[in-house]
Amino acid sequence: MVERQELIDEQHDILTHPGRQDKIYILSIDPVLATDVYDRIHEDARLKNCEIVRPRATGIREAVEEIAQFAADTTTARLLILDVRRATLPRLRSVFNAIVGYNRKDFNMLCYTLLIGDGPPTLFANGRGLDVFVLYLASHRVDYHPAVFFFDPLLHYEPGEIEARAIDDEFTLPDAIPKRLRHHFRQSDGVNVGKIRRYFRAAGKDDETRHRRQRILKRMYKRRIGEQFPGRENRLKAWMSRRGLHLATERLNLYPLYFEDWVYNLMEQARRNAAAS
């Protein structure tokens, strides 16, 4: 039985899947983030013909099981969006490893991966600036072969920004705003990460409202990150651009700035590659 499974795993590693469709998988056990990603893609007219698959379960354990159930079906997709934050990755690593095994041969040709995550644990206290991302991103490249990595400030918690829990407490994802960002929002309104995502997503709003809120978000990012990384204006400008910041061989972007553009461009590139193969 073990030998048979090893043979199956080897076949998955070498097989290509040319019959991919205009399908996108959102691989996250965070219903708030998954909804934000789903709605952003779903609301984009350029992506209206894409099928979007995401976990429907809201519980952590159930969502992991659901992702595991459709792991083999990811070979029908052109884009895989993976949530690789430090809090959830231990629970998803084995499932992600299986998904990578199914799709490895097609990565960056017929299928692309887009990662959304946080940064190194002491990103804002390391004294080394953004270069601390290099090894962090390189490790993700080895594991997941991403076309682009989106750093999400709302997913990143420094030590001391998450309340300690008893060892037998059930695992839950934090929904409080990271302390370094709280003064930008009115806490008296009971604002949490979910409400912030809904506000800046502006689903159902007109284009003017969506663009205005994106400008507000960019100004907030520019001001706060500029305070945390003083003297790096050129890097910050690149980081907030559509192309993102290049660190060695890695590309770093800010979620959700230009996220839909990246999804659209990667889907188009996958289609072109499929037509040329």
C-alpha cells in the first residue's frame, strides 16, 4: 500500500494538466479573508466568466477538511490563491503540500499561485528594514512557487499584539485590529478586521466610491509604513505601486492594492501559455 501511494505521488509530481479552465481556487480557512478575496474577484467585470471556488465552512477544522476534499480538483484551475500567514499555515501545510504535488509541473506556465500572508514575526522591530523579507519570501518560493506575494498589514501581528490564550483554548483567528494600526480607526464603533475589509472593498458601491476608499487606504499605508521604515521613501513608493517591490529575486506587493489587476493578468497569462503549448 505504501509503495502504491509513493507511485501515485510521483505521478502527480510529473504530470501536466493541459485541460485547465478559467477557474480560481481561494485556499484559506479564514472566512473573512476568503470573502474579501472572493468579492473582489467576483465584482471585477474582467473576471466575470471565471469560476471561483472557496471553502464554505466557517469553522477552522471543517474548512481544512473542505480544502483537502477538493485538493485534487485544483488541477482544473489556472490560479490558486493561498493564505500562508503564520497563524494558519501549520494547519494547512500538509494540504498545501498535496496541492503543490498535484500542480507542480504546471506552475508559472499553465497555473499560477498568488500568496497572501503576513511577514516575519518581528518585521517592524528588526532594525533591518524590508530586507528581512528576502529569506521569508525565499522559503515560500521553495514551497509554493508564487508569481507574487501580497503582504496584508491586517494579517500581521507583532509579538504582544495578540492576547495570550490558555493552552486548552480552542484555536481562533484574531479579528482585532493590530495595535500599531488602531489609532487610524474609531474603536468606539466596534471596528474589527472584518468591518475594515468590507469598508475598503466597497462592494456594490459606484466606481468613484471604490476609488476614493482605495486612495484613503493607500494614504494610511503610506503614512504608517513610512513611520515604521523611515528613510526608505523610494522603496515604499515601489511597494505601493502596481508592479510591487523587488527584493532580490522576490516580488512583494501590498494587499489589496491592485490585487484584482494581478488576478486578471495572471489568468490572462495562463490562457496565453495554454494556447501556445
